[in-house]
Amino acid sequence: MTERLSVAVVGAGYWGPNLARNFAASPDWDLAVVCDLDAQRAQGVADRVGGVPISQSLDEVLADPSIDAVAIATPARTHHPIVMAALAAGKHVSVEKPLADTVARGIEMVDRAREQGLVLLTDHTYCYTPVVMKIRELIAEESLGDILFIDSVRINLGLIQPDVDVLWDLAPHDLSIIDFVLPGGIDAPTVTAQGADPLSAGRACVGYLTMPLAGGAIAHMHVNWLSPTKIRQMVIGGTRRTLVWDDLNPQQRLSVYDRGVDIAEQSKVTTTDARAANISYRLGDTWSPALPEHEALAGMVAEFAASIREGRGPRTDGASGLRVLSVLEAAKASLSRAGAPHPVQNTSRVSEPQS
């Protein structure tokens, strides 16, 4: 199956134009239509990608038998009805993060895609960047050793969203990355979240999310709409090496440090006084792997096509979207309880269709 696939982009707001541009440029896809309730906005996107048709009717788009798939770039609260309608119409679906606005609705979407034998891809765009692919590779080959901690910071002077808080707006990026690079994905039993609304905006504008990971490790995220400086950084520490990803440094996005703290195994077993443990500090080399530069969305649209043609779950499937969504939902509950830990719903029973 090598013929080009046909796709409709639904939503011409912030993310839709990026999707339209990448689908239009892809050798795997024909961009059939841009769909949005606002005809002027849809026309503006369509004109920028060569004048493709527009539509204000989702029903009209879904009724078109020549369209193989839809790419949804609308607010999270609208994902469930649009995705369910698209799947009912026999269309493969990619959907902007987060997958849905509740875990229950997300499970319905993933279950329906499996029942229909259709691809449901969660657009976790960062998982298609060369740097995140390299981080996944380093962890898989145990270059870092056992993971000890993950610390991420995503702050800038950003747009205060009208319908979601800063955790739901920014944390899905880092959660999707953590889910992608850890073998087996996120498997946190609980989440603790704290937030502040110093501007009285009606929602948290500064947020902190913490969750335990397997083997005694811990992950922590800081997200912020109010910072005058922009930082996008993740540190992943292991027993052998630690890596630092600075997304705003194109000359050296990824650095790997052969530095750390070692405690002799004998001391771990026989020493009850931590001060007397046999501790040594490792001060080795630092290196930066060479990484190609290409747009992540181009990789995403290529993976979407490949998963449809090969009849397999995509790299960022609905199940990965559910794992991220379950953490967000637990964080929302923790936030409402003044930061008390809240259990994360186990969605591991949900899987994508395989051939």
C-alpha cells in the first residue's frame, strides 16, 4: 500500500496551521480539506498551503468516502465527540494533546478505535524530535543505568488559557516525553500537585507536579505562565550517567555527563549510619551526541501514515495518551485537595489494535 492517503485537518486555530502545512508537504498525504466553524480562519490556513478546499461542516467532511483520516486540533473538551464521530465514520484519527478532557472519555475513544480496527494517534509532538528519540535510545541501552530522578522545567511568559490551568496546558509536553523515554511508559501510583493563582485569573498560573517512579526514583515538573525568562530543560539522572536536555540551545541540545555519586554495595548492606557509608564521586567526561535537525511534526505525519499502512499502533498511540491523561486527572484532584497525593488510574488494560 504505497498510494497517498487523504486527510482532513479539523480546527484552524493555533495548531491546525502547523498540521496543515506538514500534511501538505508530506509525500504520504494529500491534504483534502481544512475544516473549521470560522470560514475566514479556515480559508486563511487553506490559502497558505496551496488553496485546498475548506468546510464549515464536520458532518460533510466525515461523509466523504475519499478521506482516509482526520487530524484534530480543537480544544480538549471537544475531542471526545469529534473523535467518536470520526471513528464511527471509519476514519483514522490523530488528535492534539491531551487526548481528552477526562480519562473516562479517553478510554471510550481508545476502545472504539480498537473495536473498529482504526489507528488513533495522540499528537505528542516532542516524541518525534531527534533529541527525544536519542534520549529514549540512551535509556533503552542502559547508558544512564537505573533512573534515579527526572526534573523538568517549562516556564515562560505565556498566554493564560481561558479553559485550562497551567498544568493541563504545559505539563502534557513533559509527561508525554517521560512516558515515551521510560521503558513501559509512566507507571506512577500517585501524583502530588501544587499550584498558585497570584493574578486571580481563576486557575493556577504556576504549577508543580511530583510523582514517584519505579525503583525509588522520582519525577518533578515545574510549569509557569508568569516567568519573564523562557526555560525548557529536562535533567534525567541515572546510576551511571546523567543527561541534560536544553531545548533552547540548538548548538548543544543534549549533554551527557559521566558524573555522579557512588555508594559501595557493601556500605549499602552493612552501614546503618549514612555518614559512614563509603561514598565516592565520579567526575568523568561530558559529551554531546550529534543530532539531525528536522521538524517533529513531519515525523509525526509520516508515522501516522506508516501505522495506517502497516496496520499497527503508532509510536504515540491512544494508550500513551491515556497514561498522560491519567496523570493530569490525578494532578487536578491533588490540586483541589491542597496538594494531597492522589492515586493515578491504571489504564494498562487499554491497548491499540495490532495486526
